[in-house]
Amino acid sequence: MAKKLIKRQALDEFAKLYVKTLKEQLENNKPFAKRATGTLINSIKVNISEEEGKDIIQLDSESYLKFVDKGVSGTIRKYNTPYSYRVKKPPIEAIRNWVRLKGLPDEATYPIRMKIFRFGLKPTNVLDKTIRQIEYKSKWVNKFEEEIVNEILDMAKETFGK
């Protein structure tokens, strides 16, 4: 029971770290941050559940996170992504809202929509980057913890004898 409780606490901590890191990745995306309205960033949550005795981690967010992450191929420019514009164009209302947020005239909506349709959306790979950043941080933390434990053991050996 204690082991399960500790694992659950570790999963909860991981979920908090993952959400925080993913939001940072979106905020700091180069060359353009992915935070026009804040809707995507504010929607990100990680839920942990148990199914058939197995812990499940599920990422919940606005449905378009997958397009921000993997990108979308346009009719002219292609990316290595499962998503593409072929016939259906990007949603006009989303582009209209973005144009208004940026203070651009409404007349810019259609040309921006057509540019996205032709040239697509470049992948950000924020989901992979988030995991890699957490792995990198944890390697340093684990190495730091290991060094401290070894130092304490060495001190104990000196104090209490071998």
C-alpha cells in the first residue's frame, strides 16, 4: 500500500512538472510563441487514472494541440506529419479571432487562411521537447542525489568505521 501511495505521489509530481514544462515550451516557442489567446495553454491538464490495475497518464487540452505539435502540411510546403490540408481549409473563425487579437484588419483573415492552406503549419514538436527536457532535468537531479548519497555514505564510513 505504501509503495502504491509513493508511486501515486510521484505520478502527481510528474504531472505537475509535465504541465509546467509543456506550458513553458509553448510560451517560449521560437520564432513564435503559441499563446495568442491563452486558450491552448490554459487548457493543458494531465489526468492520472487506473485501469485494470495499471496507472494511465492522459494529457487533456484543446484538440488543436496535436496540430501545433505535429504541424500540418500545406498544398505546397510539406512537413513530416500525419496532418495535411488537401481540400478543407483552416477554420476561418479561429483565424479571424487571431487576426483581431493581433490588431490586424479583418481583410487580413482570408490571405492568412490561404497562406496556411498552401504552406501549412510548421511542427513545434513541443510534446517530445517537453519529455526530453524533463529527462534531462531528472538525469541531473538523479546524478546530484547520487553524489550526495555517496558523500553521506563516505562521511558515515569515516565516522563509524568500515
